[in-house]
Amino acid sequence: MSQDKITSILKEDRKFTPPESFAAQANLTPELYKALKEEADRDYEGFWARLAKEELVWDKEFDTTLEWEPPFAKWFTGGTLNMSVQCLDRHLNTANHNKAAIVWEGEPGEQRTLTYAQLHSEVCKAANALESLGIKAGDRVALYMPMIPELAISLLACARIGATHNVIFGGFSANAIRDRVEDSECKLVITADGGWRRGKVLKLKEKVDEALNQGCPSVEHVLCVKRCDNHVIWNDDRDIWWHDIMPKQKTKHTPDSFDAEHPLFILYTSGTTGSPKGVVHSTGGYALWSKISAKWVFDLKPQDMYWCTADIGWITGHSYIVYGPLQNGATTLMYEGAPNWPEADRFWDMIERHRVSIFYTAPTAIRAFMKWGDEHPEAHDLSSLRLLGTVGEPINPEAWMWYHEKIGDSSCPIVDTWWQTETGGMMLSPVPGVTTTTPGSATHPLPGIQAAIFDSEGNEMPRGEGGFLVITKPWPSMLRTVYKNPERFKNGYFGRFEGVYFAGDGARTDDDGNFWILGRIDDVINVSGHRLSTMEIESALVSHDFVAEAAVVPREDDLTGQAIVCFVTLEEGDEGDALRAELSAHVVKEIGSLARPAAIHFTDALPKTRSGKIMRRILADVAAGRQPGDVTTLEDSSVLEKLRTIANETV
Ligand code: WTA
């Protein structure tokens, strides 16, 4: 954390101006974009108040735009609204009534289309069902589900009745479910018997049972969708089938209206210390920014077929599969399974069949597509595409160029969007009809977002130099707190600079004022765009009986961006592949398969400073196969010998 100067050796000067044909039809023209930026600079609150009035359906108008008592913000206070109304009811008396809201494809190939009217009926039924189970506004509901329409329906049903949803990614372990359900004291868990992934059934209900057997006393019911028809153990007192409860419900539901600050959802994410943090998002501010950022950045038009390949278990799916697109009346494509099932061309085949026009995916996926071979996209007609996007980690320029040429036929703008679970929506991104892009840069803050790069004293860095990426003013979709832990919110995000949000990433600007993200500066590893805390992986390792101490560091990886490398000292047991495999399985069991270590090294001791701090820099060198650099502050240099051997073996 001591580094406040981060140097970058990357020199990239290829530039791409928006294609004329795109710019001519774009929602945001250069003039509008400029006007928005000027308006936000001139009258920050007035800017947001105007947008909130124009874009959202308020049951009661707000009287105050922003109450800012750093680090606590309240937006649009006095106003009340309902998020499911923004997404559904508002479209019912318009041309969108019979328009497809969700087009879904299961991994085995089934398809379902729900129009706005049909989705509205399903959400009303689900809202009634939740109420019949005793769920009220303010209760928390956990969702541990595959990517099926019922997941979106459940999300919107919670929003409709004011229950705060807590989506847990379907790849997480029973322990991870238990931690999240217990921390947020959920009354209900919605799940499915299973979900399809690479032709196999992921047994979701089984994981939920395991979590509930270990604890989770707050849970009264488990609502279960039948998806794969795999065997499940049934608890008659607690478990309810979706297909039993839903047909009994009315297709009408009168929505209540909630305060703009009502907590819409909690989403857990990895932070610098220990347990995952429950990031809390509000209703009004989140609704506003997920809506307009999607409209500006994806240039959404009535005829678009929009596809974001994320899972709803992550923030990207919340904001840009469900809430952003639906508020805009767009058609959002939702896919259940893996990108290479049954073949490596599944995504291109889907783009061709569904005539996808806007495609949003992650750099790690793009690198995998490159590896699988150009023949797969080449075998398909991708001419429906008009805009491409990426999110989750820095995109390396080669991957950007491949995406541009092979997928976008050198004619689609690419929006590289930088944001976080905590920001609720995109913060830095090109606007496709306006911004000149450069491969690897997320370019500029969106209108209304005030980003800067600071040195460790909080001074703005000159162009070209790296530092801390900060947001200097509150914005509507910012996280409001860490669930039940305002201190952690305060220290974790506003502790470094007074009243200024620090995001955990390093960045620099270039001569054109473009921002370049240089990666995380905290103890978080970004594997395939997913944030994992080194602390969590270390505690998982140490929870194994044989392990005395563990340290986890990232290593660059061509495919996943970063990979997990573990250094372990043992209390007992034999150093060898058998124990390696066992420890690896143990981490997967504790956290989930995303956290599977790429390497586990046994060592007699960990390198520490005299004050007892693990010197991760040395371990990072060793993990990369480099001989450790400056070791002068090392307390006991005898550990180096073993580490040097490991480094040599790693090359
Ligand atoms: C990283 C995902 C570079 C970054 C929406 C951030 C990126 C973390 C980009 C948040 C990007 C996300 N360029 N890095 N375009 N987008 N990141 O919370 O390190 O899962 O802090 O949110 O991903 O991950 P999270």
C-alpha cells in the first residue's frame, strides 16, 4: 500500500474515432455530451435533479437533491418510487407492452421470451408469493440461482415489495452462502434444484441445504425452482417449490412506494480485510444511474438486441442485464451456460441467431476466444453487431485489437467501462458516438462523474504520472454503506482522503487526459474479472489442520489476468502433490472454484519484516519466477534460500 507512484511502461498511441455512421445516429452527440459535462460542472446538484425528474417515475417528488455528510450521502430525499415500476409498469401503456423484455437461452438450447407485459405478470405473481411467505419491505432475501428468467423475476419481485435482495453467485460454496446469508440475516433463500454448466448439473439446492445445516437461523423458507430435475432432499416444513406457489398467485400486484434511500440490494464483494463486505445500494440514486449510464454508453435504441454475458451474481448483471436495460425498455438477452458449450463458437452462434447488436463481455473471455481460434467467430455472421463493450479488468491492447477486428469487423466502437460493485454503475467509459478511443484505456469519466488521480497527500497528479484513482464528489449510485458496518465503509473507502472516495485502483492519465487503469493497489486479486481477497484465501488455507501460515499473492496470467499463488508453511503433513491437491480442494470448498490456486508452494517460513509483516513483494517476485528484489528489511534471511529455489523452479 505504500506505493503512491505507479509507473507504467505501456505506450499505446493507436486512436479510433467513432465511425461516422455510428456518430450520426448516436443518442449522445458531441454537442450533447459537452453540454452535459458543462451543466454538471456549473450546477452539480441541478444537473442530477434535472435528470432524476426526467428519467424516473416518482410517486412523490423529492425535495432535496443531495444531503452530503461525508462519507454518508442521501440522494433525492423526500421522494418515493418503486424500482419494479421503473422497469416494468412504466412500459405497459407504451409501444413496449408486447416488446420482448428478456430473451433467454438455456445451455441445452431451450428458449423463452418474456414480453414486458408477461414479465410484469410474472413479477406480480412472484411479489404476491413472497408476501404470502411473510416477506415484507426491509426483509432480506438471498438468491442463489442459475441464470434463468426466474432469477430476474425474483430480483424484480423483491424490488417490488421493498425486500432487499442479496444475490450470491451460483459458483460460490456452501460456506460462502452461509457467511453471506448470516451476515445479512436473510429470511428467505430462493434457489433452484440445479443449473446447467458445460453439460453438467450444478447442484444448487444441495449447496443451500449444506449452508443451512451449518447455521443461518434467520432463514424461514427456501423457495426452489425446478430447472434440471436432479434429485433434491426436501424439507417439507421449510422448502417450497416455485411451480407450486406461483400458479396460485394473482397476476396483479399494487406496488408500494419506497423512499429514494430504501436499500434495494446488498451485494457482497471482497475487500482488503477478512470477510466479504455487504455493499448496500439505494433505490433512487441507483435507478437513475443504472438507467442513464446504460442509455449513454450502450446507445440503446428500441430495435436493439442487447447482450451482456455477465452473471447476475455480479454487479454487472444487476446493473446491465436487469435494471439498466429494462428501465430503458430494451430487449436483454440472458444466457444460462458456458461460452464453449457445446462448442467454442456458442457466443458467435448466439449473436448470429438472435441478431445481437450490442455485446458486453469481459477481457478474460476475449482472451479465451483468441486462444480458441479465429475460425469460430469467422464461421458466423456477426454483421448485426454495432457496439462492443468490456468490463471487469484492464483489457490488454492485443485483446482490444482482436475484439475490434475479429468481432467488430473494424467498424464497431468499443466501450471499455471501468467501475466497481461499489460504484453501482459505470464511472469511466467512452461514449460511443463521441469519444476517440485508444486500446487499453477506459478514457474519461462519464458526464456527472468527477474522477481524479491523487498522490498519497491528496494532491492531483500531473498528467502521465500514476497514483490513486479517486472520485471527488458523491454520485447517485454510490454505495451507501457496508451492511451493518458503517465504520468499515468509512475507513475502507473514505479513510485515505477526507470526503473523497478511493476505489482501490491505481491509474494514470495520458497527454489527452485519458485514464489508464493500472490495477488494484490493495490485497485483492482479480481473477477473470472477479475480485477475490487474498486475506480470505489465506484464512481458507489456514483453516486446514496441516497449515501453519499462508500468504497469497497474484501472478500475471495470460488468460485470467491474474492468478492465485499460495505460499504455505506446514504444521504437519508431507510437502508434496497429494497435499497440494488437498489444499487446493480445501480452498475451493471454502470459497468456490473461482479461488482455485494456480500454484501452491511449500516453504519453511514466510518472509517477514522486523515488525512481522509478510513481505508480499518478495513473494510476488518468487511467484513470477523472478529472484526476490530488495530484501534489506527482511527479518530472517535464511528463508530466502528456499524461496530462491522456488523462483528457479517457476521460470
Ligand atoms: C477492475 C466490476 C480496468 C478494477 C464492474 C475494479 C477494471 C474492479 C475495469 C471492480 C476496466 C473493472 N478496466 N479494470 N474497464 N472494470 N475493473 O467490483 O480493479 O467486480 O476495482 O466490479 O475490477 O470489480 P467489481
